[in-house]
Amino acid sequence: MIAYIEGTIIYLGNQSVIVLVNGLGYEVYISAGELSKIKIGEQIKLYCYNNIREDASDLYGFSKVGDLELFKLLIGVSGIGPKTALGVFSLGGADRIQSAIAAADVDFFTSVPRLGKKNAQKIIIDLKSKIGGLADLDLAGDSTAKDVISALETLGFNRRESNEAFRQVREPGMSVDILIKNTLRFLGRK
């Protein structure tokens, strides 16, 4: 199984590159964002996922190991294949994807070709609890989140458990007061 490739880019396609490694050329599918940053002749290092099927063996590459881990989580969702998951990465990096999952942003995922509303909801439901394992999302950039988390910290809760509680109870349009009450109820059940 191929897990890492380091070599020279000899071809740029619409969705893939060919990387020359010791005289062998490997076609690797990468996101549009990654593709726009590279040129023929450059050196590249990619962490890879080798998707083996009955009729093909495809490589999907990522410059960061964290992106590869998130990609594996995405394809672990029923109905999401590697090409669709790579399409999600073309909308934004891992941080943007994790934020969309945490905020239950269905519209973000439905803008990917061949990804309907039901599968977008599946991604959010399946991965919402798992993305905390990849990185503790800091929601402090959001003013509502900052207010709620600050209030919880004043009451003696640490930032991590405050972030987790906030992610679990947050729904669009909720006021700070309601969010604080709901996060306290959530934390009381733990």
C-alpha cells in the first residue's frame, strides 16, 4: 500500500498530478486548492490514501497528514466516495470543513457536485462527535461562541469542555442566554 510519495511533478491535470519517483510516474488525485498552488517541475510531498477497487487503484494525496485523516473520516461516511470527499476539500481546507461540520452547515457540503442534502446531513451527523479527536476546535473567533464560552469559564468549566458543550447544543439563531442555559444543562448531564 502506498502511503507517502515524494518526487517531481511532471504533469498537471484537472484533478490530478503525475509525480515522478525514481523513474516511476504515480498519478495522484489532489484537491483543486492544492492543484492551484503547484507547478510542473516542483518537488512535492504527499500523504496518500490508496483506494483499491475491483477495476482500479487510485491514489489521493494531501500535503498535511491531518487532511488525510479528515479525508478518511469523510469516506467512512456511508454514501461518500473518495472523489466526493476530495470535492469537499476543494471547497476549503480541513479547518473550513471542520467548522462546517461543527456549525451543521449543510449548504457548504451541498455545493459539492454529486453531494445531496441527505449525504451532507449524514456527514455532519456522523462526524460531529469525531472531529474533536482531530483537533479541539477553537470557536472563540465567533462572537456568540466567545460570549458563551467565557461565561462557562467564569462558572469554572475549562475551555475544552466548554467548546464541546457549545458544539453539541448550538443551533442557528439561538441567543447567548439560551445557549448558556442549554450548555449548562448539557454539562450537568455528563
